[in-house]
Amino acid sequence: MQKYFNYIEIIVLNTIIFFIDILFKYYGYVLSYPNPYFVLNIYISIRHGINLFFFSTSLSLFYYFTSLYIHYKINIFSVIFSWSVMRIPLIILSIGFLIGFFRDMYIQKINEQANQIKILNEKIKRLKENIKKYSSLTKDLQNKLLLENKGVSLFVDKLKEIEFNNPEDIFNEAVELISDFVNAITVSIYTISKNNFLRLKVRKGSQILPNSFPIEKSKIISTANELGFSSASVLYLSDENVDFSMEPVMAAKISQKNKTVGFVVIENIDPEKINKNTETYLKLLSDWLSNLLYVSLELEKQTITTDVEKFNLIFEKIDERFRRFKIPYSFIKISVSKEFEVNEIKKYIRETDFVFFNKEKNELNIILTSCNSKGLERVLEKIRLEKNIKVLEAYTKE
């Protein structure tokens, strides 16, 4: 676009000079000093170079000789071949050409240097990326060497530092530990309920897997359920159609006395961080959790307690988990008639939910773990069909 504007500028300036010449009868500015056409074309040569200089000079000389023809008519040839007339075109062409030639050489040199600078900047950028990449690899290698020498003992020491006050603390600290130790992007712990249905207990990192789903939906988790541990490598050995949206990178089973309690799952991790150490730490953690959580989880399932302090402590830990890991939960407060059997509430909730029974007021406070607003609405629809129950309060944090 700029090129067209330059041509328009040259045409307009030459035309203005020509009309002034015709209007005031300057006879092509033969006797003018400096000659306007000379000044204009020197300016064009300096600013735009040889190509536009030749275009401007051709237009100027056309106007120059046209002016002389208008004034001298049939005597034009006797005038044109005189030195006073021909010196103007010769001076314009010679000086303008030399200026344009050196100007173009200078600009070409600048452009070449600019290209070299651009190429060097690209090289610097690539070198910086390589330095960053090699720094990261060096750091990973240092960590790997450290962990290969002291990894297991360090990991066990870290496990010993976890404060095991209650199951919620164990889950929260365990997922933090494995995430930091193997530098995983997303780590989760799922517990297993009836019908082999997995329910998210805690997650650190961006979500990939659903919060709840059947074990058989995931080939990796199904294999871990059978063998204790599994990784993405099993997918390459399988002839079955795989739904990769349901597959983590690796999983280790949490079990006790041949009973599966849940799974420690690495949902996402950088490929270069997958190694034998990662598998070792995941197995260690799952074994540690197996020993600590089995009894706690059994006591925790569908617990209906009358101990308000115990319920409030559980509530506090679940709310803390929401603040730390954004795991949603829902709360329901209901009043029940004296005819209502409290244990009947179990048919409306899951094994992993908590209930506090206030005998004095005949009220139940219910915490629905890992439950969003849609899940809450489904539970409320069922509860409202019970004539002996009245919903007093219900909300979700998500």
C-alpha cells in the first residue's frame, strides 16, 4: 500500500510544478536556479532510491519538454538541442542516479544487517530454549540420582512425618506427598463403594478423570485392581478398544485382607518423569495407606453419629479439602418424624457420606462428599418423596 502512495506523491508533486510552470510561463524553469525538477528528483532519489527516481525523472522530463513545446511550438527542435536546455536533464540524471545508487547500497547494507540481527535473535532464542530444556533435564537428573541413592528412605521418612489424626488428614497429606515427590501434574485418591464404583476422595491438580465411575471403565485401574499396580503400558498390550479419556498414567491399589479399599492414581505427569522410582513410590504409598486406612474407612462408611464434636471435625476436614483441592461437597439439614427410623436415611445416601443425628430436635445433618449441585438435587428429589422427612436447609460448595 505504501508503494502506491509513493507513486501518487511523485505524480502530484511533478504535476504541481508543471502547472505553476505553465501558469507563470517559466519555460520549463530553464533559467531558474535551482531548477524545481532537479530539487524534486534529488529528494526522490535520496528518499526512495533509484527505481522511483527513474519514474519521477521520466515524468519530470515529460513535463519539462511539454512546457517547452507549449511555449516554442514549431521552434522546439532548435531550442531543445541547446546546452542551456539539455543540461537540466543531464544534471538530473547523473546526480540523481549517483545519489540513488549509493542510497540503495546503504539501505541494502542496513537490510542485510537487520536480517543478520533477526537470524542471530532466532539463534539466541533457540539457544535459550535449549538451555532451559537442558537445565530442566539436569535438574531432573540430579533429582533422579538423589532419589536413586536415597529415594526410598527419604520417601519413608516423609510418610512418617504425616500426622495421622483421622482419615481425612491421611488422604490430604498422602496426595500432597506423592504429588510433590514424583512431580506429578495431577494426583488423585479414589475410594471404592458397592458395585465396584469409584468415588473421588481427594485430588491435587487439574481434573482429567470423572469424580465417580465404575472400575471397568478404566483398563489401567481394572488391571491395578487385579495385580496391585498398573501403568499406561498395559494399553499397548490390549486388543480391546480403549477410551483414553478414562485412563490415568498409572494406578496402585489400596487394599487390606484381599479387600480393595481404593486407588492412588496419577492422572497426569510429564513423560520424562515416568520411571521406576515413580512406580516404587506409588506402591509404597498405597501399601502405607492400606495399613492405615482400612479400619478407618470401614468405621467411616455411612456413619450415623450422635457425637456433634466428631461430626463437626469431619465437616471441618471436608471443608478444608474443598478449600485446598476444590473437591465439591453438599450439605442437607432435615427434620424427621418420630415414626421415621433413622437408619432408613442410608437408602438415600452413599457409603461415603456422613450423618449426624440430633435426638433432641429429631434432626439429621448430612454431608454428601464429592457431591456437586446436580448430585444434591438428585438426593433431594428422593428425600422429598418421604412423607416423614422435611428439608430445612440444603446447599453445595463447588
